[in-house]
Amino acid sequence: MLWRVMILNIVVAVAKLAAGIVTGAVSMIADGFHSSVDASSNVIGLVGTRLAAQPPDEDHPYGHRRFETLATLAIGGMLLVAAWEILQALLERLLQGGEPDVTPLSFGIMIATIVVNLGVTLYERRRGQALRSSILLADAAHTSTDVFVSLSVIASLAASALGYPIADVVVALVIVVVIVRTGLGIIRQSSSVLADRQTLNPSEVTALVSDVPGLDEIVRVRSRGPADSIYVDIDARINPSVTADHAYAIAKEMKRRIRDTYSDIEEIQVHFAPQPHARTDYALEARAVADGLGLSVHEIVAAPQQNGIALEMHVEVAPGLTLEEAHRQVTELEARLKERVPTVHTVLTHIEPADAHGAPLVLTEAALELRDQAFQRAQDLFPHAEWANPTLRLALGGYALTILCRLPGDVGVDEAHQVAERVESTLRAEMPQLQRVTIHTEPLEHAHG
């Protein structure tokens, strides 16, 4: 694409320069220099985009996009060089005098070049917006100035033909101002990218992710890069007892929200630091310690006591261990937890094999009867709820029962919890074989078909 544009710009520049030199019109010479920079910028653009398209490598782990920015910066620099060349020609005209020899061919060349420049500008701008290419948009802005400059040249030629040769010098000076303004604008924009100017509004990004569950505080948001390739770095604080899996889930949700809002994100880095004065989350602390020992814990309950906190939890150990081996692991868990959280005074653990609630039970007739009896009892306790999927599994010393309870979607969480807790406690009390009862609640509209 840039090859075709470059050829057209070369033809336009040669035509203007030749006509300007033959007729002595400084404004045409200035416009010719302006167009010649277009052709030079196309060469730079071709090289820059070719380099920028290369994938990341060992020496350039972030890719090669900055080469396009450097090429854009070079275009701005060449515009300033062209402005200086024209200014020198102006000074020579003012010192030595003279006036242009205006001919019909001069007007014809200028009108033809205007048509070409209009086509090139519209084409580059449309493709630049579609591809979000800074080099194409910069070149389109550069080429668009040719249209207005050429119109000014036609006006100066007409004024010179009517006996006002000073118009040629005035228009040439206006062209210098236009070129300098365009060049400085391109340099300013490119320099912002090279200097890692903030691309996204930090307040907007913070508002976007501040309510992610588990996230305590956003410390800093930084972003850099061109509009079509943005890199984002976020420093945040989370509870110090959050596990690695939990932290990964928090970061994943943050990244999802940002990418859903900003389509041109190249990479997002989230850096977590512990919240120094975070409120103790005993469940998170227990899971963090258990993870370090290769154990799993659930149903963690913290109860305040006169001398501290009493923690009760279920601990899953590898199946096949002897009671002594399992007890040794759980004792280590209790000791580490008390050391990690000084406010924990007592730890009560219920040991069970890790697959106690994972492998389905081949139900005996007695087990089937127990399952159905428990299911019926739940229905009797809350007949207005929809009960489904009773599942009975092995547990240490008995069975573990899971039942799905569907309630209206407008029921409060507290009320749903009370329903589940009432059924769980009643079934365990009335049926000693049930070592564990879990009631899963969900709204009726989310019922599985």
C-alpha cells in the first residue's frame, strides 16, 4: 500500500519542483519540497512498519512496535528539515528580488496534484483507522496539508499573474508555518509514546477493578505504549493469607474486566503485595497453612473464646494412611496454624480421607434406604423448597450426604443459609450414620434441566 502512495508522491513532488524551478515560483518550490518529504516519509514508513511487524525475540521481548514510533518521529523531523530549506529559499528571494513566470501549465500541474493528494489522504486515513496504524495516520495528516498548501499556491500564482508577486513569498511563508506545525505535532505525539506517557486514565482503570472480590486496595496503575498496543501494570494489595490459587483468580478477573473495556491491550501485569493491617480471615489462614503441608481443609468455623479463637475444621489427608500417620500430619497443621495466627488458642480437627466425598458409593440396600429417608425428611422440613439430587458417599465413620435445594431467586442469602443449616443439623442429629450433610442452595431459575 505505501509503495503505491510513495510512487504517487514522487510524481507529485517532481512535477511541482520542476514547474517551480522553471517559472521561479518560490511557493511552488516550497510545495514541491513539502511533497518530496511525503515520498521520503513513505520510505521511512515502509521500513518502520516492516520492522514493527516482526514478532518478539530474545533481544526484544516486548516486540518491535517502537520501530514504527521511531519511523513516525523521523517523518516529523523531515518536515522540519523541509521547512528550513523553504525558509532559505524565501530569504534568497527577498534578498535578490525577482518574480515568478506564471503560465497555464503551472495552474494545471497544481490542480492535478491536488486531485492526487486528496485521493492519497482519504485512502491512507481510512486504512490507518481500520488498522489503527500510527504511521499511516501520521502520513495521512502530512499528505492532507498538501491539499491546503496547493490551494494557497494556486492563489499566489493568480495574485502574481495580476501583478502582486509578493503573494508568492507570503504563501511560501504560510507553507513553512503549516509544515512546522505538522512536524511538531507528529514529534510531540511520537515522543509521548517513546517517553512512556500514561495511555489509560488510572482512575478509570481503578474504578473498573476496585470491587473485584478478594482485592483490598489498588496502589498504582501504570500504562504505556501506542493506542493500538497498550501495556498495563497494576500494583495492588490483598489479604496476606490469600493462597496462590486465590491470588491467581483475583488477577484473572482484573485482567478480564480491563480487556473487556479496552480492546487494544497487549499485556497486563498484576503485582500483589500483602495488606499490612488486614483483618484476620481465619478460613484463609487455615487454607494457607494446609496448602503448605499438602492438606485440604473445609467447613472451617471460628468461635471466639475467653482466651482466644477456637478453630474447628475438617482436614482431608491422603487415603490409606494409618490413624497415627494422619494424626501426626494434623498435629503439625495445628501447631503451624497457632504459630502463624497467635490469636488462635484451640484447633479442633476432624480427619477424613481426601477422596471421602469424591468417589461415588456403590450403595447397599441399607444405604439407599438411609439416603431416601434423609431426602424425605428434608422435604418434610421445608416442603415449599424444591429438593433434588440426593447423593450419598463414604465418610470416615459413616456417610456424607449432599442434597440440592432450590429456592425462589428473591430469597435472601441469610434465609437460604438458615434453611440449609436447619436441614443439616436436623439430619445429623436424627441419623447418626450421617457424619456430614451438605445442602447446596441455588435459585429456582438456575435449575438444571
